Amino acid sequence: MRTAPTILHLDMDAFYASAEQAAKPSLRGKAVVVGGLGPRGVVATASYEARAFGVHSAMPMAQARRLAPHAACLVPRFGLYREISEQVMGLLRALSPLVEPLSLDEAFVDLEAGGAAWDEESARLAGVKLRADIRAVTGLTGSVGLAASKMLAKIASERAKPDGLVLIRPGTERALLGPLSVRTLPGVGPATGDHLRRAGITTVDEIAEAGEDELVRLLGKAHGHALYAMALARDERPVVAERETKSVSVEDTYDVDIHDRIRVGLEVQRLADRCVRRLREAGLSGRTIVLKVRRYDFSTLTRSETLRGPTDDPAVVREAAARLLDSVDTTGGVRLLGVGVSGLADYTQEDLFAQAHLSAGEAAAEEPLGPEGADGPAEEQTAWPAEHVWRPGLDVRHAEYGPGWVQGSGLGRVTVRFETPGSEPGRVRTFRTGDPALEPADPLPLVPRPPGDPPGTRRRPEGAEPGAAQNAAGVRSQNAARAR
């Protein structure tokens, strides 16, 4: 393991909810919950104000509404989140060529590889500057952890939340880890945690005391060895710049269980087509088709079939998904369906044995997608369908009143709050849903762009290093100054 805390972990604070608060002045300092708003919607992110009421991610939205009845519940705007994420990842790549994104709002950075840090002092300065740059470019905050390994850097960023920086000095890791819960370590979820608790192991110190042989007996060879090493603060995993995509998949959760077998089949075909579109957008093809079915009783079944060669043919994927569905009992109803493709390749191979061919009659029989079948999974349906669905949180523009966002709708009316990221909290007005003066709009940037900057331009904060080469040059000059 390294002798300097030069691995950085960044985790943006309540990312989706913070972006919504930054975009909507009337919500700043208030409880905000982002996620699916249907009867079976799930919380994606909750603001810290909402967390005070017990709301957390992966919680059913209905439960979140009960815990925080006055919270603003909004649908996600993934286009905005991706744009902000690209700005943040650009700042990270200016620090080092080794950036390992884990999600839109989280990443590891090897500061040493980019010459941005070589000891404790330089690592802390890099972390402080990064947090300031993120605030300047995006208007949002992120928490930074610095340590000599990925595991400890992530633990440090958790301790830094919200909007802080924690550095774990090399040599202090064992003392820090010892009293922590076993759930702190990577790979210890609820099931493993319960298994260890039943064996009398609840802290990291107790894992170390139990010994490697006991952990292997309890958890198996691979998991036992890995967990024991982490309990001793041993983590040699490198920061990996490129994470290979292993699968492409889409899924939908339905507000009402689907009982009609024909409807289930049609939904699977629609999901197969969406999955293929994503494959083609990524320039990929795949050999293994996967079907996921969650039934009325929450039991989840997964079926897969491997083809003779990789394909991105929608007819082939549809037929394979239909064959897989034939082996699944959907009696009683289905609440979730998903189709995925794995075994990916960047080429296609003609499957001479495939029986599926899209006939002209089948093509003509395809129905256009309505609001429920809009492109993208349910949690990403923030694009406006043909007939506007006025979902809370989405952007609109009125011919007279300008830009705003949907606060609510129903009974033929839509309520809009007119405000922008840089304005004071705005006024609320209500319109007929068919008002021709009201139309969907693109999200406004959280931080105003300089005049002449086209949309999508990434700005570097003043004084920021443009790349790893310049960082390395700066490090060399500082080392030379120190030597003098």
C-alpha cells in the first residue's frame, strides 16, 4: 500500500436533490425528494433536509411522502445531471489521467499518477482546490476523502459528508477502522453482516481477531480472504481509468401488476427494442440475452440464453426474449420486467441459425410508444411525450412569463413556479394543461455561462490546470523550489 494519501474519492452531496435545489430557489433549505412518483416509485436521492425525517434512497416513494409530507417530490432530470457530471469529471481528469467513475456523482482519482500530489500536504491542497473548483463550475458541493487506498479514501469521504474533506494519514488506518461496524467494509451487505453478527463479529477489530481461517470457514475462501485483508487495512486495488461495460439492460416497474399474458409479451418485445437501441448507440452487440421478471409476490426470476454469435438485430433479441418468457410462470401478475444483453463485443456476427425475421406485416403492426412506453427506463422518462405529461420538477417556458418548472398538475390544470437558478424564489401561476403559451423547455445551467459560450461548453475555473502534463510540470517546479 502507498505511503502517502494520494488516492482521492469524490462523492457529490445528495447529488440529484442538490441539483434541483440549485435550479429552484424556492426549494433551497427545504426537503426535496427525487425519484419515481407512481404508486411503486422509489426514492433516488433525498436532500439532507428530507433525510432529517428519515427519508433515504431506495425507499418506496409512498413511505417517503408519509415521513416528509411537506417535501417537494420531483421526477429526475437525468439530462441535467449528466451535464453536471461531465463538468465534474472534467475537473477530475485535469488532476490525473487515472479517474475511475463509479456513477454520475462518484469517482476515484489517482493524484500521484497525474503529479497532482506526492505527500500529505500536496494531497490536501489538491482536495481543497478540487472542492472549490466544483463549487465554482457547478454551484454544487462534493465531499472528498484522501487516503493511501481506495477503501480508506471512500470511508474518508463518507466521514466528510456533507461538504467536507477528510484525510486519513498512513499508519493510522488500523486504529481508525477497528471500532467501526463490519458494514463499513466493501462487500459486507445486510446478509453478510447478519451472518457475521450471528458469529459474534460486529466490528472490524473483531474480524481481525477472528482470524483468516475462521472468516474462510464462515464466508468461503474468496470472500473470507478479501475481508480479512481489508480488516487489516490492506487494499492494493489500483484506480482503473476505463471500466469495461459488461452488459446493457432496460427495465420498467409497473404501477399496476400486469396479469394479461399477451400484454406481458408485448412489454417484453418493447423492452427488447429499447435494449437494442442502447446497444447500437454504444456501438456494441452481445451474445447473451437476459430476461428479468419480478412477480406480484416480489419473487424475481432471471432467465438467459446465449446465441451463436454477438448480435444487435432487434428481431433476434425479441425472439430470444420471447423464448425466455415462455419458461416463466406469470400467473398472479407481474410488477417488473427487464431485458438485457451481455457478452458484449464491438462487432456483430450474422446468426445463420436465428429464426427471427421482422416481416413487413410485423413492422406495420407495431404500435407507437405512448407515455408508459416512452424511450428509456421508467426512472429516466424525463423527455416529453407527444401529449405533454406535466410531471413535477420538469422545465417549462411560458410565452409571457418565461422559464419555470412544474410544481404540480391535475384536473386539467398545471401549476408552474416561474424562477431560474439565479433568480429570487418565483411566483406561482396555474394554467390549463392545453394552454398554447406553455411548452416544455430544456434545463437552464446552474451557473450562468459567460457571454458567447455555446450550450454544453465546459468551463475550467480560473487558474485551473488544463491537464496532467501541466500538473506534472507544476509538481516538478515545486520540487525544484523545495530542493533549493
